[in-house]
Amino acid sequence: MMKIDLFKLTILVASCIVLLVSSAYLIEKESSTLTYNLKTLYAVGYDWTSIDGRWSTGSFSSSTSVSKHVDIVNGDPSPSSIVVSAQFTLNKPATKLKYSMTSDMRVDMGSCGTTSENPPTCGSASYFVKVKIYQNGVLVASLSDKQATVTLNASKNDVVKIVFRQEIQVNGYVVGIDFTNTYNVQFEVVKKYELRHTATPSGTKIIHRLYGNVLTESALKLPPGLTFTKCLQGTCHVSDSNTVELQGTVQIELESENLLKNAFINPSRAFYLPGEKVEICGIDISVNLELYDSSGNLIITSDNGELILPNAQGEYTLTAIVKSDYRLGFKNFQIVISEIEAKITSPSQALLNTPFHVKVYVYRKYDQKPLKGVKIFFQEWKEETDENGKVEFQITERTFGEKTYQILIETQGCGKQLSFKVKVEAVKIQLELSKKPEPDGKIWLNNGEELKVKVKALWTNGSSAINTIVHLATESKKYAGNELLFTLSGENKHVRTLVYAEIDGYNVTLNPQTLDVIFTSIKLDLPSQIWLNVNEKLQLEVHATWSHSGENVNVRIKMGEREADLPGNLDLGPFTAGTHSITLKPVNTPHNITSITPDHIIILSTGIALKIEANSTLQMVGKEIEIKISGTWLHSGKPATGAKITLNSISLTLNAEGQGTIKISRDEPETLELKPILIEAPHNISYSAANSLKLTWTYIKLSTDKQKLEGYIGQSLQVKIHASWAHNNEPVDSGEILFGKEKIGHI
């Protein structure tokens, strides 16, 4: 007999989180600060609960017990079984299944009697439980436990089946056994709590607020990029870095980085032109744009991150908004829409070669604010305006006349061209020269001559350029309306000088004129003085050059009565002894130069007159005779200082007085005739004229006649002595005879 009661099923719920988002995009204003609704967050928990199922003995919705009587025959080798199953179709996701089974067994003892003991004394019975769980027909667990918890991770509408198999094993003699079994099956399901999500920009940060009513303790898993900052209402605490535990009526504050904190407007400019396109860069997701005028009125919107600015000039606020699930980006850009204006200040007139200044001012037409960094192109220059919107150029014009200038202003990718005019004035120079230039422009003057230059300074309209400073060479003179007189002179130089007018230090001359003046003479490579031997002839190769440059020049000159073409040979001599002056003159005059250097030459036709004399021409043997030699120039009679002379194989050089001295002696009677010979003389003079001189060395020979000289003491004797010269045996004309120191006679 079998009794069937109800199965009992209970379901509990525990907490976890799931992130879901809504698609609503609302914009609110709170105290002039924009607050945005973002996708909704959910706090999710887990709870155990019962789900209606279909059991093998019927359909039950609550606690169920099964009673069954089993007859047992002693020794039956096969165990008896009780099988109960239940099948559930889930109406919501379930993460786990939990079951439990209890069994109350009563034994009919038969011949042993009935007893409430378990097991019976005269026999015994035991049972074993096997539980199998299927999910969508697939076995997911096989257990031998009377209670257990199994992980499912099942989705809504999944089918879960559980089978309980109870096997009974008998030992001894048993009439029957009554069972009362109780089964409990529960599922862990998800419980979600909606949290309203708003966000408010705050500089580079976004402040998030979550509002909701969480009935049971639940967990909120924070998405990447959001961090918990504070709990404003209810029970909340952080369990780890990205999980917040919640319960009750809660309000919490989160924080994230502003998605647009690094966003920038492109192009980035101080102002924008009407109709210009702008876009937001620095982020790779779509950006919504809203353009508001200065009164806060919404003018233009865009959902692709770019828009075309309106034509109306003024100040605007461009708001960039980006929403990415639970994140927000917000940034305001203040922009000005304006056309540009420019003003040029420059003189109407300027002087040639004199700097003048041009100033360009660039500003916004909308509010007249100066624009910095605007590119200004002018001629070869490229400059940018300063903080005052100004660029200044310095211009120096090198040509005369009215000039038209173009200035290009470039900003915001737009160019604007302006023009202005300046009349360039200049001074004309008029010259009157005392000597006209040659066809090549050069003016040739003899050394020492002067060039007179008269100068007038006139404006291009012919009026006098009063107070203009006129420069010529090293002189400067102020022009007062009358001619200015300048004088140039020099020797042996080539002067190139600019004649120009100057005002305030600048050359303002329309026709500056260069004077090319040569002060020179014809220079001959002749010495001013030539030394020749008497009656000598000389041929010289002579070249003519300009004294200022050394360049060769062909010229015919006249020397005395002779003429010669140079370069060429000049024949000089013969000349008598003396000083001869020969005048040199150019016959033809290249460039009308008549000055010649040298303009005459001195010919010194000369030799050396040598004179020899001695203090004595007769000397005793063994004694010296001092000989004096003097030399003088034949043309002047002046001492021939430095002349070298040889006399009797003895050389000497004449001193400053043109003199020299030699001493000669002989040990034997001898007569020498001496004449000086010129060996070398200054200026390569070799001609000489000299006298000669005879010198004699001798002694006196004495002899007596052959006679017998006898006498008495105290009486005088008379002896006759003969005296003759030893060098020629000629008698000595006169003399005295000494005996000791006593004069005893004469010749």
C-alpha cells in the first residue's frame, strides 16, 4: 500500500550584480549646471525560492511527503527501490539548485512481532540514496548525498529535472517496511534593483549620482572608469575597489574622468570667420554639438562633431557633449565670430635710400579687438602681429617715383589684400668740371694740378634742395642754393670719389656721380744722376711707366738735342770731365700729361786725379820715406773717398779726406820711380790721372889720396878726403866732416 502526500519546494534569493543600461538621454538644468541622465545601473542579489514542478507522483506546489509500504522477503537477492522524480521549467534565471531528503522508516517484524526499534532486532533493513540532476536533458550532477547544492547557471525557460532513487537492502527476516520520505528542492535566482543614473560636469571630472530602493542587501559592480566617492543616503559600503554593497533607499556619489577633458576645437583660433566649419577633435567617438548665442539661445545643433558657424558676428558658446553608456563628456568653448579689418599707416612721401616705416594694424571687426599672430606678407618679409595687433616694416626705396605696395593679411585660412602708395623723392646733382673727362670717364691731371668742381643740388622738379649736404671726396658742404666749389688735387694717385647729396645721413641722390681722377706723371726708370768715366759712352735700356700705377706707357722723349721712343735704348756720351745736366721732355703727351720724372738727369763725367808726394826724395839706406797719396774727383775736385790704390805692390784705400800714407825703406842704395794705380773707385769709375815720384836710398862713401901721414906730436896734419854718393858714385856737393863729435872739416 502506498500513501502519497505533497512534495515541499522552497526557493531562496542571494545577492549579485548585473549592469544594465537604459536608452533615455535627458538633459536637465539644476542651478544653471547641466545634469544628464545616463544609462541605468542595477544592483543585483541572489535568493533561494521555490518553483512549481511536475513530480512523478503528481503535481505539487509545496512540501510533499511520500509514504510507501514495501514487503521484504528474507534472502531476496535484489534490493527494493523507491524512485521519485521532479521536473521544473524555470521562469527566471537560476544559478544554483539545492535539494534535501529525509526518510522515516517503520518495520513490520512478522513472527518477531512489531517493534518501533530501527533496525528491528530479528532482522534489519537499510537504504542508499542516488540523486541525478539534468539540465535541458543533459546530466549535470550525480550524487549519493541526501542533501547537496549544485551549480546550474541556468537561463529562463531552461528545464531542470531531479531524480531521487532509494534502494533498500534486507538482512534477516522482515515482513515489511513503511517509509515516509520528505523531499525539498530550491533554486537560487537573481533579484535586480534599478538605480537611476545622472551625471553633472565638474571641470575635468564628472560627478555621478545613483538613486534607488534596494530591498535586500545587494551589490553594485562599478563599470570601468567610475570610482566610488561617498554615500549620501542609505546603507552602503565598498567591499572592494569596484564593488559597492547597498541596502535600503540609497543615494551614492561616483566620479569619473570627463571624456572630453582633452578635446579641442579645430581649428583653434582667437576668432572665426562667418560660415567657417569647426569640429571637435581629441576623442574617437561621436560628439553632439550645441551652439548658443550670448543670450543663451540655442542656435545650431549637430550630432557628428562638426558644424558650420553662422554669419552673424558676435560671441558664442559651443557646447560639446558625448555620452558613452555610463560615461559622459562635456566641454564648453567660447568662440567669437567676426570678420577682420586692417589699417595701414605710412607716409605719403619718402626720400630715396632713406628708411621709412609702415605700420599694419589688424583687429576684429566685431569688437575692434587687436589680433595677435596674424601673418602679414609684405615684399620679402613674413611677420606676425604682436599683442597690439601691429606689425611694423622698415622700407628703403632705391628707385625714384610713385610706388604702389601690396600687403597680404592671412588668418583663419583666409587672405585679405591691401595696398598703399608712397611717392619717393630724390635730389639730382649737377656738376661743372674744370677739365672734361675722357671718353672712358677718367680725368687725367699732372701731379700738382687741381680739378675744380662746381656742384648744384636740385629736387627732381628743378627747385633747389636747400640744406642738403653735398659730399665730394673728404669734403662735405651744405647747399644753400648757390653753386658749391670743391677742389681736388694730389700726386701719384688714382682718386675715385662719389659726388652725392645726403639728408639725415642717407644718400638721397637720384644720379650720384663718380669722379674718376688720376694725378700722375711719366716716370722713367732712370737715375737722377749717372756717373761715367771721362769720354765714356753708355747705352741704357729705359722704360716709361705711370707714376700712379706703375703701368707701362709708350712715350717719345727729348734729351737735349736727341729724341728716343720708350721703351727703348738711350745712348749717352762721350762727355768731357765735368757735370753735365740733360733736360728730359715728352714729345708726345698721352692723356695730355706733360709731367715727367725725372725731368732731367745729371751726368757726372769724371775720373780720379791721383797725386803722390814724399817728405824727402833722398834717404839714407835703412831709413823710411813717408809717401803721401791723395785723390780727387776730376769733375768736382772733392776727395775721392773710398778709392783703392796700389803703389809698389802696396794697396791702400783713401780716407774721408781722399788721402793715404805709405812708408818705404831700402837696405841697399836704390832709386825707385813710383806712380799710383787706381784699382777700384765708387760708382764704378776706372779712369785716373797720376804723377810719378823718384825716391833714392843711398849713403856717402869717403876716401883719401894714397899718402903717408906722419907728423910730430903737437903739430897739425892736413888730410884730403873725397866724398861720393854710393847709389851713383857722384861727388857729394857739400857737407861737413866730423871726428867724433868734433867738426874737423868740410866738403
